[in-house]
Amino acid sequence: MKISTSYLFDRSVTQMSTVQSDLAHTQAQVSASKQVLNPSDAPDQAAAIQRLKSVLAKQESYKKTLTTVQARLEGEDTTLKSVSDLLIRAKEIAVQSSNDTLNPMNRQALAVELKGIRDQMISLANSKDSNGNYFFSGSRLKQAPFAQDAQGQMSYQGDQTRMQVQVGDQRSIPLNRSGSQAFVGVVRTDGTGQKATREFFGVMDDLIAGVTNSDHTAMQRGVGEMDNLLNGVSLSQANVGTDLNVVDQQNQVIDDTKLTLKTTLSNIEDLDMAEAITKMNKQMLSLEASQSSFAKISQLNLFNFIK
């Protein structure tokens, strides 16, 4: 009788302990809204969750890089648009200055405006992004791209290197742009048929000198060369626009990838609340039944049946 009573007590206690443990685990799952609370609960599932979170974190990193690149490209685009507007005004002045009705004093006044336009363009060419890096210095991000040389002429101080940044597992895009690509000079042919390149700001200096000195040849040449400079800047704007399109496309790819990963992660990690609550209610009912049964069993005694 002692063995039988002990067995019944131990079995009841074990059953209640098991049901109570299961109930506590389910309650913890409901509280966290997660299927897996500890890796030991489901090692394979926990490993899959960790892998998905790692891939998601990498996609988030790519997204941040794209945001930085996009802001830089938009800054370049705005800068080049301003330079383009200034070149249009410079051409208008070149056309106006070549008019025979103007006297030298009138042309000198126009030359002053041209100098102001040139200085504005130099300032724009040396623009920086929000991180203090120059837009058009190649890979020398902290080096001002355009500065006066020993002869007092503006010259390019950057390099031609374009740095690539990773924005996807199989995708990278350029981060920077060289000033010589953005501000393209012109090729001139002299009287002997020899060709020579004149850099962007040198062309502006020659036009200013021509207007100042009422040099009609220089002024007429300047009208055509303003078109050449404008075409070069417009081409640079088109390249920036192409890069911005690539950024937009890659952003869409990353957003689609993140959505797929989050859906997969949710299926593996998130808890079906309706199912979990139903399960928890069943476990609570089972625990109450076990406790009720144990209470009745613990009151049984052989003497209850002796009359």
C-alpha cells in the first residue's frame, strides 16, 4: 500500500510539473511573440533565424551606403546644374560683347560680370558633400580639386581614380568623380594645324581677356567654346543621372530582397498567436485537471473503506 501510494503521488507530481513547465514555455512564447526563445529549443530553426538576420543586416548596410552615394550624386547634379546655368549666361555675355555697337568701356563692364561668373564656377567646382569631401577631386576627397598653379592659372589638383563601393552581393557603383571629367576643356587648332587642349577655366580666362581687350577674334571664339564647355557639363550631368538611376534600381532590388527575407524570417520566427493561445488554454485546463485529481488522490486513505 505504501508503494502504491508513493507511485501515485510521484506520478501526479511529475505530470503537474511537466504540464506546468509546458505552460510556462507557451506563456513565454506568447509574451515574446516568438516561436524559438532559446537556441536549444530548436537548433536548426535557431540557426536559420540567425542566418536570415545576418543577411538582413548586410542588406541594411548596402541600403545605408546607397543613401550616402545618392546624397553625393544629388549634390553633384545640383552643382553641375548651377554651372550649366552660369555657362549659359557666359555665352550670352560673349555674344553681347562681340556686338560692334559696344565700346571698350561697355565690354570691360561685361568682363567684370564674366569674372564673377568664373569665380562662382570655381567655387562650385570645389564644392563639398555633407561629410566634407570634395565632389570632383577623384579619390583625393580632402584635396580641393581646382587651385591656382605657379603661373596663376587654374589647374586640376585631383586624380582620375574612381572608387567603387559595394551596394549588393554582386553589385558595386562608383562613389566619386574627377574634375577633369566633369569640367571638360576644349581642343583648339592653331594656324599651323596643331591641336592643343585648353582646360575649362583657361577657356573662361581667355574669354574674359578677349572681352576686356575688345579682341573680336577671342570673343567670337569664346562664343563657340562656351557651347563646348556647356556640352561637356551636360554630358557630366547625364552621367550623374545614369548613376542616380542605378541607385534607384538597386534600392528597389534591396527593398524586394528585404521583403522576401523578412517574410521568410517571420514564417520561421514569429508565433501564430491564435494557435499559441489555444494551446495555452488547453495546457491551463490540463494543469487544473491534474491539480484537482491530485487533491482528490492525496485525500484517499485505506481507512475510508473500513467500517
